[in-house]
Amino acid sequence: MKKKMNLKKGDFVVVISGEDKGKKGQILKAFPSKNRVIVEKVNLIKKHSKPSQTNPQGGIITKEAPIDASNVMLFNEKLNAVSKPVMQDREGRRVRVCKKTGNEL
């Protein structure tokens, strides 16, 4: 059974393992079915592109590659620490809440 991913596009996260450990950034894109996320300025790869009509110059392009969602953790700027997002029922709707503070995300 797959675990549900609690991260969304726009969340501010910290990489907790791997080559880019300690880097912070915003989630640009999330792939819940694959349990992967793309974080800005993290896991950069170089992609060689042939000249085309859209890119007549061609050359080497640096872009972000997806990393596993288990390698990133939500960053709480008020606490200046990482915390887990938890789902709770509030006033008849399910919301994401910071586990340490209880504040809505």
C-alpha cells in the first residue's frame, strides 16, 4: 500500500538526505502517483539539447530533476525548524496542520 504524500506545490521544504542535504526551496511540481517532487535549485542536472525551431541555439540546459518526497521535509519559517504536516478535521473539513505548533498550513 502506498503512503499518501502530504506535500503540495508551493510548500517550502528542506532536503534531509542525499547530495543536496540542507538546501531549502519551494516545491515547483509534485507527482503524488510517483511520490516525487521537483524543488527549486535542488538536484540540478545538465541536459543536452539539439538546435530546434523553439531553441535555435541548442546547447546545454541546467534544470531541476525530481527527487523522492521522503528526502524532503516541510520547513516552518516561524519556528525555523522542520515539522511534519498532519491531516485534521476542523469545522467539517480536512486541513493540513503543522504537527509541532498546530497551525493551519
